[in-house]
Amino acid sequence: MFRRRLAVFLAASLLAFTPALGSSAAPNDQPSTYEISGTTQPQRTAIARMGIDIHAVHGQVMTVGVTPREANLLKVAGYRLTLVPPPSREELANKYHSYTETQQAVKDAVTKYPAIAQASSVGQSYEKRDIPILRLTGAGTGDKPEVLFNCNQHAREHLTAEMCLHIIDRYTSGYGSDAEITKMVDSRIIWIIPMVNPDGIEYDNAGGGQRGWRKNRQGPGTDLNRNWGFKWGCCGGSSGSTSSETYRGTAAFSAPETQVLRDFVNSRVVGGKQRITAHIDFHTYSELVLWPMGYTTADTTPEVNADQAKTFQTLGRNMAATNRYTPEQSSDLYITDGSIIDWMWATHKIWSYTFEMYPTGAAGGGFYPPASVIDRETARNDAAVAMMLSYADCVPRVIGKTC
Ligand SMILES: [Zn+2]
């Protein structure tokens, strides 16, 4: 018993004074995927604060990518770790869109549907790649609420780009034939950004597409979804260590990719009013619908009053009922700070959600599921996307309020 306590104490001490657990491992210290069962929110937050690369959380099971050294530290600290064998990856090749193919898909949508689709660039990434954006809107005049869908802030989450491309395909090809789609395209302006992080995606794809790269390509890499400027670095929900997978950058908006996306969203304030009312930021994996705030476990905050919390919860649960994801406040997983959804809501009162797509765990392929699931897992969100669009004129309508 004493030995056990001593071991836990030593491990805790070691963790407390080890600031730089992260991905800058030696070549012989490559990460493997493990599941940690039976975790609570405080434990998950503690593990996140260690700088551990968290891949997914499903119920009490965390999936993490850790080096042998990190695995030992976690075991000594008393966590139950199970090694997940690497999935077979033969199906991956050439089915997921590269950056160039994604640019082409956006251009093709404009060529094929010039009456409703326009393409431009949000701005450039750190390595000077244009970040393409598609604007979709049809006939219909007057004040149109705007909805933003963005994908692939995190490079290795390739299924998300497919999700944005699926939305483009569905809302262009269905226009004029599907009544609900036609109504939404006519009455809304839909913005779609399939790849926020093209440098990271190109790096992850180089050499076979299995690097597990998450961040952008600025120096050691910044976690774009910890670089947003609301309560940046406030609360232990990101890392100051450059080697960490959740490195928050040198300052809020230090990453060119978050800067240009911020500037785009700011530019949608027209006549003193933010035109974008609703937003989904797609990630993988865990199968979750998440809402703000991430920086605190409190349901109501200075930014979110009781009606607003109820609105987030109700729409989140209603969307999750359609795709069978688990709905919860972002911080129910673990604390995050500097995330896009906290900024969207706190700065612009945009009803902003994170979707964590398929799978729930490493067994489904983790970040690299077989390409055979792309159609099924993107179509799985059709009803949720349609629901988000349908409430964009007045999201609090979902709890019976008027706007
Ligand atoms: Zn992500």
C-alpha cells in the first residue's frame, strides 16, 4: 500500500514538474494509441493539462496518443491503459481529398452552379496557401441570415473536409430539385470553408498520410483551436509548451489561419449587425455535438445567460437526436481555452457548435477511418446541418422565444 502511494506521489510530482510532455519525441519514442477507461471530467482535464495528445472521449473512455514514457507516467499515476493495435489502412489511399483536389472541388462547384455558387479565398496560411471558401445563395432578397460551416482546423481530421465538401455537393446539386434545400439556399447565405489548415493537411498527407499531424506548420506548430482570442490561455485548457499538441501559440491569433478566419467573420458585421447567426466547426473523432463555453464547466457565465444556455442545449440535443451523437457542453469533456466556438459566441453571439464526427474510438479507424465510411458518415449529418440552417433566422425559436 505504501509503495503504491509512493509511486502515485512520485508520478504526480514528476508530472507537476514536467512542462513539456508532447509530440517532439525522439524517433525511438513514437506514440501509440491507448484507451484509458473510467475517467472523470477532472481526471480528463488533468490529463489534458499534462499535454497528452487526446484523440477522443466517448463516455468515460479516452483515446490518447502517447509515447512509452507518457504511457508509463499515466500507468504509475493509476490510470488503466489498454493498447489499441494500429488499424489496417489499405483503404485510405487516394479516397480523401488532398488540398489541391479540394481547391478543384470548390472551383468545380462554381463552374457547374454559377447562379448560386461563388468561390474566393479567406486568406493565406502560414506557408502561403489560399484557404478556399464557397458562398452559396439563390434567389430571394432582403435580409438573409448567414451560416458558416468550417472543417479541418486540425490537419489529421481528414473526414471533416469530406463533410464540408459533402455539404457543398448536397446544397448545389439539390438546388431546384429538393424543396427543402432550395428553400434554404434561397433564404440563407451559406459559407463553407473545407480546409482551414491546408499546410497541416499537406504535411500529414506527405509520405502516406499517416503522420497524425494536428497543428498548423508555423514553427513547432500551433493548435489552431487553442489560438482564438477569447480567454486565450486563461484556464489550463491549452499548453504553453511548443511541443504539445495543444500549444496555444505565442499570442491570441498568432496563427495566420485563425487571423484570416477571424477577419472574415468580423467582415460579416454589416451595418453594425453580425450577419452570421449560426456556425458548425467540424472535427473528428468521438461522435459528439458540443456547445460553448469550453473554458469553464459553468452552464451560465457572463457570456451565456440561462435562456441562451437552454437554447444551446436544446438545439444541440435536437441535432444530436438526428445523428445519434452525444450532446454536451464542450467543457464536459475537459477544459479548453482559446477555442473557436467560445470566440464565435462571446465576440459575435453566433450560435456555434463543434461536431466531433465518426468514429467513437480507435477501433473505427481513429483519425484514419477507411474511405468506405465517407459517404455514410457525412450523410449522417444531413439532418443536423438542415436543422442548423432552418433555425438560422432565429435560433432561440428552438425554445419558443422570438427574435
Ligand atoms: Zn479537432
